[in-house]
Amino acid sequence: MMMTGKKDPAVAGGRPALMLGFATLGFALNFWAWALLSPLGPRFKDLLGLSSAQQALLVAVPVIVGSLGRIPVGALTDRFGGRVMFPLISAAGIVPVVFIGVAGQSSLPMLLVGGFFLGVAGTVFAVGVPFVNAWFPPRRRGLAIGVFGAGMGGTAISALTTVKLVEFGGSATPFLITAIALALYAAVAWLVMRDAPGRTVAAQPLLERLAATAKLPITWQACVLYAVTFGGYVAFSVYLPAYLQTGYGLEQADAANRMAGFVILAVVMRPVGGWLSDRIGSIPVLVGVLVVVAVAAAVQALTPGLMPVGTIAFLTMAAALGAGSGATFALVAQAAPADKVGAVTGLVGAAGGLGGFVPPLLMGFIYGELGSYGLGLALLAAASALTVVLTVTVVRMTASRRLTAAA
């Protein structure tokens, strides 16, 4: 059961481009907060005497909390809309950011507690996809959601500024600046943002909607796709500094800058993946990028020199993972029922985040046991190859049925 919201003159006067801009800004700011611990992982390792596994756990905790939290947040967005949820999530992220900055850096348990609640900021993705989806017609949703997805570049802001701000102003500085940015955004978003006129509002109880969403074939198929594409992006964005420092002996600032380059390229390619999906279909785009990831990961599994082969392999993976993330949600926009886009996004987004949670822990364990990251990259290559097979068979059939039914 669902009901359709009425057109409000104030809402009807809002422009899709403006709403997309505010949603993308909110995504970027919250992801900036969500990724604050990653660039400081090596610093905390030295200051607190952490093992490689403890360092990996520290940067992974916000990822898993933010990922699982997307499930209820996406369903709540179907009900209450992005106009409510964007300011709410942004405001909720202020407390853990301030806590870590002011009091939470003295021990690993304190950092883990702060990182747990910092995960709230990572749920914002499940707010933005249904919000943006409702503002654009089907033929433009791939590009629009891809542009919104570029907000994941907030992790690049963190990578480029966090270490420098700590060196310049002290350990609390990046956290306090981020908290101020979140507070300003929450206030302005509450005043400016509006949900799309005629938005489909879900009326079912939360648990019923989640159960119905879980039964949709596209939900679980998109979960697998996003676990590989966005999960791969998240894994590298949080663990690449440690990988480059340990595996190639780079300095902390150099490693963080290279990770930022990886993130920026992935961010730029995400709208490209959505745009291509609008024109040639999401399935061909997904197949192409997954093949590229498999090949590049296989090359890097051999641990080549960083210049030029390793750098080319990582940048190629960044471009493919970014485009694949955009194509996955172009597929969701086309294949998911309108009143369940948020719920589907929540589950798929959770899968993507969990896909980014496991690899850092696995990479830390593998390096501790074998003294090499090669096996971890080989597993990524194998997972990408298997996902290509899934895409050209099962996912293709599901998407074709949905498009036929819609016609």
C-alpha cells in the first residue's frame, strides 16, 4: 500500500538541479566526517602502539556501522523524505566528530567508541538516492544519481586535509572544522531542501517494507554488484595509505595524497558510469568495468613497482570502480519499484559498505601472515571475474523482465 504526496507550491517551485546540488554537498560533507579516522590510522598506530590488525579495525568500524545503518535509514527516507533526513543525519554526526576531536584520541577503546557513532554519517547515502531519484525522470536518473554519488569525494577532502590540519593546528583541528561544516549544512538544508512534488510516500510499516524489499531479486543482485564496485572503492580509500606505507615504504603524507588521487578519479568516473548507463544500458557498463577491475587487480597482485605499473593499476581500478558504482545505482533506479527505492538503496548501500569492511581486515591479516598483499589483490580479481558471470546471466535477465513489465 502506498500513497502519493500532494504538490505543494513551495515544493513545486524547487529546481531539480538545486536539490541535486544540496544532496551532493550533504553527501560529501558527511563522507568527509565518516572518513576522518582513515588518514590518521598510521599516526594512531605509532602513538598507541597498535598492531596492523588493530589499525585496520579502527578504520573499518565506521564503515560497518555506516553500512548497516543504511538499511533502516533508507526505509525511513521512503517514509519521511530527504528534506527531513538530510539535516537529521548531518546533525547526528556532529557529536561523535566532536567527541573524537576533543576527548577520544587517548586510547584504542575510546577511538572505537567514537568511530562506532561516527558511522552514522556514512548512512547519508541511503537518503540521497531516493531523494534525487524522485526529482528526475527515468531517462536522466543514471546521470543524476551518478552526480550525487560524486559526493563520495568527501573522503578525498579528508585524505587531503586531515593530516595537514593536525600538523598545523593540533589533533582536534580537523574534527572541529568538520563539526562546524556539518552544523552549517544541517541548518541551511533544513531551510532550503524540499522533497520532489508528487513523491511516492511509502505507507507500510518499516519492517514490512524491509521484508518486501528483501524479496526483490534486484535487491540481492545489486547488493553483489555494489559490494564489489563500491566495496572495492571503500576498501582502498580507507586502507590504501597503510598499504602504500607498509608495502612500498612511502611517507604518511605521500601515501595520503596518493590515496586522494585514487578517490578523486573514482569520484569523477561515477557520474560517467551513470551517464553511460543512460545511453547504452547499465549491464554493458557493469560488465566492462568489472573486467577492467579483474585485470588490474591481477596485475597488482604480482606486486609490481609503484612507478609506473603499480600506479597505473591502481588508477585503472579507481576509474573502473567509480564507473561501476554509478552504473549499479542506475540499474537500481531503473529496476526498483518507486516506493522502495530508499529501502533497496539501504540494503544495497549496506552491501557496498560491508564489501569495504572485510578487505582491510583481510589485507591486514594476510600481510601479517605472509608479509605480502598479493593474495588479497588476487582475491579481488577472482571476485570481479565471478561477478562478470553473474551480471551477464542472472542480472541481465532480471533487468530485462523489469523493463518489459514497465513498458
